[in-house]
Amino acid sequence: METKYISKSGIEQWFKSIVDSGKRVYAPVNSRDQIEFKRVKNLSEVADEYVQTTQSIKASVYPKAEVLFSYEKEHGKVHLTDFNPDSIPETVLWKVHPCDAAGFKPLSAIFNWDSPDKLHNAHVQKTSVISFSCAMADESCFCTSVNGSPGNLAGSDIQLTMLPDGGAIAEIVTPKGEALVALSPTVFEADKGEDKTKYLVDLPARFSLEEVNAKLNKAFNSTVWKEQSERCIGCGACAFVCPTCACFDIQEDVHGSTGRRIRCWDACGFGLFTLHTSGHNPREHQSQRWRQRLLHKFSYMPARLNVVGCTGCGRCSRACPVDMNILEHITSIAEQ
Amino acid sequence: MEKLRERAAAILADGTVSLVIGYEEGTKRPRPLFCHDGESARKLIFDSRCFHNLAVYLTKKELVGNGRFAVTATISTLRSIMQLYVENQLSEDKLLILTVDLSGTLREFVTFDEISAYVEQFELKRSEREQAILTRIEGMTREERWNFWQEEMSHCFKCYACRSACPLCYCTKCVVEVNRPQWINPWPAPVANMEWHINRAMHMVGRCTACGACGDACPVGIPIDLITRKMMEDMAPEFGYIPGLPVKKGNALSTWKLDDREQFIR
């Protein structure tokens, strides 16, 4: 890894060179009173002064709906058109928070847990991540409790830490990052030896993952799930804004003799998610579905995939219509 | 507020009810609270910041069980409860309603008529936000309105928070949960999003009491509540209803009478 300095005008020049290279650039944009990742052409479109985008960048590597393959029946024969990884354009994600970048690892772990997921992997391969370390946080943020930090480099190809002069410390983490630097190499100057940590928000850890894990391992039959989930109204807001939630549904879109098989977002909080054809539902009640959500993130994923299914971005807590606050709930389990 | 807590604790202690659904302080603003004992009733609050429509929980059997239960109700919640009574989804012998009136006095209601007499004092007015957006929409041409809603709906990712927060969306199997046949494509896409929202709106006509819970719940900020609100406003004068005030004689679009002369059909 190499550390460089980039000035304010250097950032502008570099950004332009990335757009000019033909890659799609997505960045947080302020629109309809929300900050969302959108395709941008100019640096001036990028939002400033906010803590978090409403939605994560998950959709860039796990689209809300994606065609697995399409088919056409003709004279008793079926012509299949498989997903083509080359159809995915080169994409740069600009101004990603470290908690979003850290979400790539758990997402990829889920999609590749048994056999490689061609679609997800194609997106990841074509995506470069330029993260910005965090100078701001709010009461929903808790990355430091889940192996992250405001300056965490996991999942980033380059990380910028903004400096008071409008320039930035640029940490070039991966070969993909080096390739982005190569688009405008002269703007990357020698490191000025600035201490990055001076510019990061101070966010003390709120719980210990080990303690939570130990408690959760014995909590399957606990009454805590019912107590915590009584007010949960069973929507999918938490799952859909989450950078690591990967539940999906497979759907058939058939029109006469042609069709498409589609993978689309689903949520373990929905009753329909686990409903069997027989009518039996192993997770009949919301409390069971809430238990699944927390255990999957904080117990099953660490045990089976060696990665925590939560990056502490706090989006679920901000999006929840009834204040199901994951930090509060996990902390209360840790303290039990 | 102290009286409310005392009363809630008392009715839980003497077995009048087995559950009181109310509000407690949340992490940012008040949130729903389920009290099963006097201890938890001490957390109850009730003030102008309490905005959730708690009527959404009253039709969930897994939460309220088969016994008698109580709810602390805002005016919006009361309107929804009346509508649920009209639709035979609640029974007066199962529900005790607690509220605090403007003078700070604890009030209790059981019957539709008691609630009705109280709620009638409050006119359903557009809030500043509702007024601002609706005035804008009302000033649009048909094409502009269609484009406005198409743009708004394009942000929908089908988390169904609007449905989940709505007290009147109590169907045990919502149209989007019926998958044999699959009426509406479940993935978010322009047409499939419109299909969902038009379905939702049509199911709400003549029933929506304009509590705004769907709009409050939407995580992507779609002013979804204004569609059903505007429909309610538009149809109320046509059917002689008072906006937001359900009537015992039934919903405008789901009642059928032999003696209806249906003169509008030619």
C-alpha cells in the first residue's frame, strides 16, 4: 500500500479523468431530500455534509433485480441465453463510506459460500471503490463495534481522508486502486506525513463482538426475541437499506414462449420468505424472523463464513419506521 | 401522563386487560411500547410527539392474543379504530381505549359512538407538508402528475413499509403475497412498482382515514400517503362523508344495496 497526497484541484482533475475514461461513476447525490448513490459526470453533483446515504451501495454488486438467464422455446427446443459477465460495465464508486466498502466481504462470502456466483463476482470484478474516511458520525453509527473504523480500508481500492486545505491523504490499497491512480498519475504527490487519525471521527466501541457472540450462541430459545420484536411491523426496510443483507427470491418472467429468470431482493423479515408450498411456515411469527435477522448477522455468518454480517453503518436503525434500533438491541443482549 | 401510567398499571394488575399498547421514549423520538405488566407501564408516555398509528397492531392476533387489551390512542389512531370497527375487525368487548385530551385529562372509550363523539370535535386538516405538496400536485397537468408519481415510484424498492405501517392493511394475505397466481411482479421495476401502488391506492379508497403512517414509514421518502389522502378528500363530498370520519353504514366502494338506483350508470 502506498500513501500519497492529492490537492483540491488534483482531486477535481483526477475525478474528471475517471469520468473521461468511460467508466460509470456513481456517487452520493442530494435529491428529493435524500442522499443516494447516482450516476454522476461532475464532481459538483456529489453531496457534501451528510452522515450516511439512505441506501447502501449494495445494488452495485447485487442489483435489486437481475436476469440470471433468458430463454425462448421454438419447435420443441429451448434456446438459452446465459448471463454474460462481459455485459457489466466498468464502474467506479466514489465517496463510499468505509462501512459500505466493508460490506463487500460479507456479501461475497454469502454469494460464494458453496459455488462461485457468476453474477455477483462479475460486478465485483468490474467495480472499483474509492472510499472517503468518516469525519462525521451519528448516534446510529457503530462500525468500531463490528471490526470496522471510520478509516477502515477493508473493501476499498483507494481511500481518501479529506484535509482542511481541501486536499486529501490518498491511501492506494489495491492494484485496482493503482489503475485508477494511473489515469491521472501526476496529481498524486508525495505523502506529507499527515496523521490520518487526526481527521477521523471519534467513535468508541459500544459492545464486544465476542461477548455478543457468546450470548447469542445460547439465546435461540430466549424470550428476548419476542420482547424486542413486538413493535416490529414486518416490513423489509432494514434489509433493503443494509449493505450486507443478501436474501433473494428467484422469479420467472414469462411471456408466451419467451421468458427470463430473475433474481430479486427479498427479506427474511417477510412472512412469505419462508412459507412452504404446503402452507407450513417454519418462521411463522415476526419474533422468529427478527431472531433470524440478528442470529444470521452475528452468529451464523461468523461461525460459517468467518465474517460478521454487520458493518455498523446504522442504516437499518435510521430507516426503521418503529425504531427497531440494532445497536440498542445488540447492546442489550451483550449486557444480559 | 402520570394518570395514564397509573391507570395502565391498574388495569394490567386487576386483569381488566392483559396488554397495553402505548408509547415510550425511543432512541430519537417516541416509539410503540407493549406493556404486559405495571413495571413496563411506568415507561408509558403520551404527548404531541407520539405519531405512530398504534391501531396497526390491534388486528395482529400473535400480538394481542384472545384476551382484552388496551391502546393509548391519538386522534389518528382513533379514526383508524373507528374504521376497523366499521369493517368488523375489532370488537368493542376486546378493546379499551385510553387517551389524554387537550386539557390533559385521561379519557377512556369503548364503543364506536363514544369515539365518534370525541373525534368529531377535531377537523381533519392538511398539515403544512401535505398542503405544500398537494398544492403543487393539484397545480399540475395530468401528464405532469403522471410524471411526478412515476419519478417518485421509481424509488420504491418494495419493502412494503407503507403497507406494514397501515392499520387498514390487515389482510392476512396481501395481494403481493399471493403467488399462485402471481398478480404483481415482486421485483422493483417501473411497471411492477406502479402495479403495486395503484393496487394499494384502490384498496384504500373510501377507507383511508389519512393518518399518514404509510408516508412516515417510507424509508425512501415517497409521499405515498398523499395519494390515498387526496382520494379520501375527493370522494368524501361525493358520498356525503366527513373526511377521516368513518361511517357505520359502510365503505363507499365496498357496500352494495338492492335499492341503490345507480343513476350514474346509463
